[in-house]
Amino acid sequence: MTLPDARPAPLAPAPWVDERGAKIRITAVRTFLTAPHGCPHLVVRVETTEPGLYGLGCASDPQRTLAVRSVLDDYVAPLLTGRDPDDIDDLHRLLLNSAYWRGGSITGNALGGIDVALWDLKAKRLGAPLYSLFGGRVRAYAEAYTHVDGRDAAEIADKVRAARDRGYRHVRIQAAVPGADTYGTANGIDPAAVRARRAPWDGAGYLRYVPKVLNRVRELVGDDVELLHDVHERLDPRQARDFLRRIEDAGLYFVEDLLAPEDAGHFKRLHDASPVPLAVGELFHDPAQFTALLLGPDIDFARLRIPTLGGLTPARKLAALCELRGVRLAPHGPADVSPIAQAATLALDISSHAFGVQEAAVFKDPVHEVYPGTITAVNGGLVPPETPGHGVDFDEAAARRHPVPEPLAHDRWALLRNTDGSVQRP
């Protein structure tokens, strides 16, 4: 006698498959918080009925970590339980629509964690590295860039040369404005004041000081290294136009986040008026924010952040559009994006003709313990693993040794003000 299937039916079944009889089904979505680098990471594990088969994703949003975790635990997990994990695009659209008020970074990061985990799971089932599911390799490695900063051109130039000696052909350079909060630098002021955002942002000082430093660094290091710079959305459109004019002789590979997403309508005017390549997108949580800029195109590099954008499913579609529009990919990859997301991003880099350069975080030693298989740059490049999936695992026991900070501790990083006391974008 055949006993009836006691497993509950999924909440949102697909009409083309008997998911109650599917050989492999999702049994649980588990989330984990850890901070081996100091900033919170939110890891997602999608488990299945097949023993030992699971997929790992990254849903890290360092400012709203607990909100993202609630979306995953309380809303997403019940919708996925019982589903066949194979239909990734269907599941992505289902979860996106389930909130009705769609979009936003919290939803995007939750989706991103699930989506990457499902792609990891699918590649493991097939016994193939993740990039092979995207058409295979189109390059041997992904060109990476590292970060340096300093108080003046001479100090920065020395650090650029050191990075070049380590094999990097692309280096992001950040110059500290004396006495002011400056993104991406040690600032030369009291570190406690920086953490508490007691030092102001001085836009006028930035325009007077930083372009001179960038131009001088180029003179000091020569032309055999690509230089990048991140404005980090701190200029208004008028200041941005002035900044581009002042840095034309620096020969930058690109300027990142010259404007905030709220001012994206000005990119066309700036792009038409200046030869300096523009990169933007790490704050985008909706593919439509990119498509509007790709129509012109009004940018030169798309800064995809895989978790916030909703995962590899929308990122792959945008990569194809970038290729058609002649825009290069320069994915976001700081240390608050875990090695899991970095590995997933590398699978996209290695399989897309649109790829330009990848930001490569240098992770602290405990990160490598929590995430076995963490990928590191060698001679300025990132090489994907040949193991099934994206190649990075997660050690729960090691993760528990690195608890995350209190919810508002990391938010102070974004609480910035101008010299006149008004609030400034971070």
C-alpha cells in the first residue's frame, strides 16, 4: 500500500510540476549573523530534501540587517518551503511580487540572498562551477582593483607603487581633505571623531584640494597604472560639473558615484560634457535605475551590488544589456559584502563580455575561517574556483565566535553633516 505524502503542499506551487512529488524540494531557509570583519554579514542557507545539498547566499545590508533577516525568516521562508528549487526565475518573481509594494533595498537584499543560494544549489546539483551555468568562461581571470589613501600626493603615490608591485593594475585613490571628513581615507583627524561623525564634510574644501592631488598622483606614478576615485555621492550637480573639469588631466579609469541616485537625471549632461568615465550603481536596488542610464548610455560603468540588486537573476539580465549598450561592469565588492557574494559576483564577471573591473576587498584573517574557500586576488586578478557551486562555504561554529555589533553601531557611519550643520549624504 502506498502511503499518502505527508509533506505539506507549498504555499505558491508552480502549475507545471507536481511539487509534492518532486525529487528535491526546499525544506528550510536558515539565516545567520556574523561579523568576522567587524561589519555585519547576513548569510542565507537554503536546505533541501537531499541530504547534504544546500545553497549559500549573502543578504548583507550593514545598516538594516535585522529588517532584512525578518523578511527572510518571517515572509520568504514560508513561501519557499516545499518548492522545487530548480525554477529560480519563477521563484524570484514570486518573492518580488509577494510584498505587493515592490522594491527597496531591504527587499532587494533578502531576494539577493535567496537568489544566490538557489544558483549555488543548482550548480552543486549539476556538479559544475557556477560560471558554467552562465555560458562558461570568456576570460581567464577578473581584473581587480584595490584601495589606497593618503594625506597628500606623495603618500598616495607611494602606496600606488606598492599596490602595483603586488600585481594590481587598477588602484582606487582617495585623498584626505585637511580637517574634514573625507570618504575612504584615514582623514588625519581623531579616529573617534570620524566614527562618531563629529568632523564635517567640506564640499568646497574637497573641490579645492582633491583635484590637485589626483592630478599630481598621475604625474608621480606615470601612465602604466589605472587610477580610480570615489566621490561617494557627496557632490551636488553644480559641484560635480566643476569637479570633472578640474580632474581631466588625471586620466582616471573612472570616477565613482559622482552623484547620488536622487540626482541621476543629471548624468546625461555631465557625461556629454566631460571625457571622464563615470561609474555608478552600488546604491541601486532596482534594475530600472540602471536601465534609465543605459538607454543613452549616460554612464560608462555599472556598479552592480549583487545582494542589494536582488541577486544574480537581475544582475545577469543587466549584464546582457550593458554588453549591448557598450557599458562595462565594475561590480561593488567591499568587505560588507561577504565572500559568498564576492564569489557569486566573480561567476558573473568571468562569464560576461561586458566586464571591466571588480572591486576586491581584502578580508581579515577571521573571515577566511568563517568562509572556507574565500577568494583572494593574486597578481591583481581574481580566479574562480572549479568546485561545484560558487565555491565558498560557511562554518557555523566559527561564525558564532564573531557576533555582530548592536543595530545602530554601524549606522553612525552614515550620519554625516556639512560645515553649516545640515545633513549630508554619506
